[in-house]
Amino acid sequence: MTNQENPFLALAAPGIAGLTPYVPGKPVAELERELGITGSIKLASNENPLGPGQRARAAIAAGLDELGYYPDGAGFALRRAIADHHGVSPMAVTIGNGSNDVLDLVARVFLQPGTESVFSAHAFAVYPIATQAVGATARIAPARDYGHDLAAMAALVNERTRVVWIANPNNPTGTWLAADALRTFIEALPKTCVVVVDEAYTEYVSEPDFPDATRWVESHPNLIVTRTFSKAHGLAALRVGYALSDPRVADLLNRVRQPFNVNSLAQAAAAAAIGDSEHVRSSVELNRAGMRQITDAFKRLGLDYIPSVGNFITVDVGRPAAPVNEALLRLGVIVRPVANYGLPNHLRITIGLEAENARCIAALEDVLKA
């Protein structure tokens, strides 16, 4: 239906009509319903194949009797657990329905028509969506080796810039920025813009010069660092994430945050999970072994891939990836095509259990030989 057929469509806020929605990974149930198959595996959404740890599971079970009540709108216990974990004040914490929710809050608070945000090519799809949804303009810097080119990003910053988005590690490429380079970049930015460092995959990184940007928040009032419980903590279905920032910035974010945006079970599970270092360690070890398993196979198959420090790997299949993806789906293997990130010949594959990785490798080999 066109705007002429339905004039109410023209009343949408600027930017909404031309917005391309975020497309999540295809669920197993949807694929099996479409193709009439069973036994599929999903390695598309960077989920933790181990799921939640025992502490989080126990907290979820203990909270079931409270489902008739609204959650704590302020998230007091969860914010306290996060603050204690990072050694900051609870007033510096903003909780969200996943870290995506917090990214959207940042855009709603700091962007509007006539302002701009800056991010890199091949960066997380939520940055352009959040920017366009509020009528602001996106400025996209060319990537360097599939990752952030900080000099190119700095060149796009001007008097209209209000938000600079950086994913470290980056999704979907798995690239990362070292501490000195990132901190120098942040400190050179004008104080008239905020910089968001999105650390969704930070628990998986073992490189010695990889930064923990949460340690810089107290000395950098224009810095916002986001984290999630969806990856290493295995709580993707519960949708819970958070931001650390100067308390004055957190106050602004919390003014537009919905009061019940994180449900009771998510709050309880996340508060338990943040201190479960053993489960995180197990998840990281499994990921490290799986990364070796998959990259060894890529080398054997002669496939180029982008070295990754996350829980996923993006591979160049040497041809348009869409038909390869379709063939994999028919074999019951769900991975993620990333043409929407400017990588039409690549697939992003989440690291799964050993048997899932092996099945994905075998299916990919069969498809590429066909």
C-alpha cells in the first residue's frame, strides 16, 4: 500500500519509512517448519552453546513464584551486582532489554534531526538503525582490514557529531582495537559528542593489549561502555544488557528507559551470572577449541577468513554467499549471510559444540564441492 492509498503512512517520523529492520538469525523451528526437516543446528546468532550456568539456572528457578508481580523497575539488585563487579557506583549503571536496548537509548537521548553519528563500515547493524530511527544522519567510515580505521572515523567527526559508535570486538568481523589506539582516539574526540564502546564479546578475548574500556568511564565523562549477558553468560533468551557511564549520563538514559524493560527472571539470572567466573571460563575454553576446529578446516579447504577474537568467525566462500547459505539451510545448518554488512561473499559462523562445528564444516565442504 502506497502513501497515497493510506495517507497515515506519511505521518511516520522522518527516517522510519526508509528504515531496513534488523533481521535476526533464522530460528531452528522456522527452518524445520519451512522445509519439513528435523535435527537442524543453528550457528547464526553468536549464542553460547552451553547456555546459562548453574548459578543463573538456580536464580531463574527461584524466581518463578514471583511471576505474578511486576519486576523492580529500577533494577536495584542487578545494578548493585553490576556496580560491585566493575567497582563503580550503581548510579553509573543503566540496564536494558539486551545491550541493543541501551544502544537505542543512547540514540534517543543524544541524536535528533540535524545531528550525526559516526561508525565504521562492517559495523553492527543496530548503529545505523538507531541513528536513522531518530532522524539523525549516519556517517560511515571505510574499514581497514575489515575493522575500524580510527583515523578515517576521526576525519568524519564535526560540529554536528553527537555519537561515535565502536564495537570492540567488532561484529560481524571479529576484529579488535588495542588499548593505546582506542584510548588515544577517545581522548582526541571533542567533548560535544559521546563515544559508545560496545563490548558484547569482551569475555572471549585473551589478547594482552585488548582494553577493558569500563575502567576508563570514571575519567572520561563522554564515554559509554555497553555489555551483554547474551553471549558468554548464555542468557540470550532473557534479553539483558547494561551500560556504564558517568552518572549524569546514566541519569539521562534512565529518563527515557522503560521502567520494566528488564524482566524479573532476567534480572535475577544476570545478577547471579555476573559473578559466575567458572561458567564464563568454561564457555571461553569451549569457544577457543571450537575456533581452532573451524579455522583448521578453513585452512584445509583453502578458504580465506577474517581472524576473530569473538565467538564467531566470518569466512569468504569465494562466490556469492546467498546460494551457499540456501544450500546449507536445506542441509539443516543455519549460519549468517552478511551481505547487509557489505560482505556479499562471506558467511558468519557462530562457534558451537564440537559436533555442531563438525557438521557445519562437512555441510559447507559438500556445498562448495557441488
